[in-house]
Amino acid sequence: MAWRSHGQTNDELVDNLKAHNIIQHDEVEKAMKLVDRGLYTPHNQYMDAPQSIGYGATISAPHMHAYALELLHEQLKSGGKVLDVGSGSGYLSACFAMMVGEKGKVIGIEHVPNLVTQSIKNIEKHAPELIASGRVKISVGDGRKGYEPEAPYNAIHVGAAAEQGVPDELIKQLAPGGRMVIPVGNKLGMQALEQIDKLLDGQIVRQSLMDVMYVPLTDKDSQYTKWRRKIFKVKDL
Ligand code: SAH
């Protein structure tokens, strides 16, 4: 049951996600217990709902984080390589790193520079070795282009909704046997979470899983403009 797994502590939140069958694998439970959501957002840390982290971005709801980790768990084995597009608070990048272990690597791409800085600080609060060793690398960039220098990726997670369809570049950067989880659709509540598999022979298999609501995968200026309009209640900026 989505939206209903609130807790008083991180452990309680994760236990409730498990009790509601959203978390099904021990590896996912372990990763979410190792990464305390309280270190990634100052507000309502253990509520099962998205929270604003500024700049028009949110840290996604815990149940959406759990779904993403579950959908990708086969690709998040030891040594796996992961691309986290729209890495925001850095929470999921840290969970991915816990799952792929010391031999794995996580690349986060986020287009708001302040969020990149904050996400690195968030991870350093509890696992500075992830940043120092380069097992997690978060860079400023347009995630629609992926991150070619480290491709291909076993898992690609996109944390913002692709309004114009799935970027070709991301499909190209998926490894054979790899899986991408991406919300697709426009902002009017018509988004679906898609699972895109690249089979070993290169064939692409797409599946629409559930209706979701994510902030748009867009260009930085339009995200900022919308955000400033909302915060300052100004029509023309
Ligand atoms: N998984 C993140 C989700 C953050 S919300 C978390 O739970 O913390 C989605 C993020 O995508 C925002 O931080 C937003 O700034 C970012 N984003 C939107 N469009 C983008 C783009 N084209 N390139 C990179 N990041 C983008």
C-alpha cells in the first residue's frame, strides 16, 4: 500500500514498507536501513510522501524509492554500474551504492548545481567513503543526455518525468541485460512508470507499470522559472 508506510524513525518507515509488501527483497531492506532518509531532507523525514528540497525539486516518496530499488534489484548486484538521472537529494544514489557494493559504481546526474553540492554533503554525513573512493560520483549536467564516459549501465533510474518520450541516449547507454525505470508522460497527472529492458540480443522491451506523479525532466531554466514564480508569486520572471 503506497502512501501509508509512515514511521517515527527510519527503521520504522522501512519496516512498514516491508509490512505493506512494497519492499520484498532483503537487499532492498538492508540498503534502505543503511541510508537514513532523515539525513536527506529536513522536513517530515519519515512520512511516506515526497518533500520539497527547493529549486522545484522533491525527494521522492519512500514507497517510490522502494519500488525503484525493487524493480532494479536484479541489476543492482555486486559490481553493477548505475546511472541515477535527476539525483536530487542523493538518497537513491546512496541506496544504489549500498546494493552494488565496493566493486560497483553509481553516477548521479543533476542539473541544479546547489542540489549536487547538497546531495554530496548528505551522503558524506553517513558514508563519506562512497564519495572519497569515487564509488558515487554526482555531477552537474543534463540527464537527458545520460553520461557517456561511464556507459554502459546495468541500471538506469530516472527521477523526473520524460514529457517528450524516453531519451534515445539513455536507451543507448543501457547495457545488454540492463533495465531502466523511468516515468514517462506530461505533467497533468498523466504519467506512467515504465520499465525498459535491453535484452542480451539488444532487443528493447517496454512495459508500463503504474500511474505516477513526478516533477518534469526538463531544462534548468524552465524548472527555475516555474519555481521562482511559485515561491515569489510573480507572474513574469
Ligand atoms: N530521486 C531524487 C528525485 C529528485 S526530483 C530524490 O528522490 O531525491 C527530480 C530531480 O530531477 C530534481 O532534482 C530536478 O532538478 C532533476 N532534473 C529535472 N530535469 C533534469 C535534467 N534534464 N537533467 C538533470 N536533472 C534533472
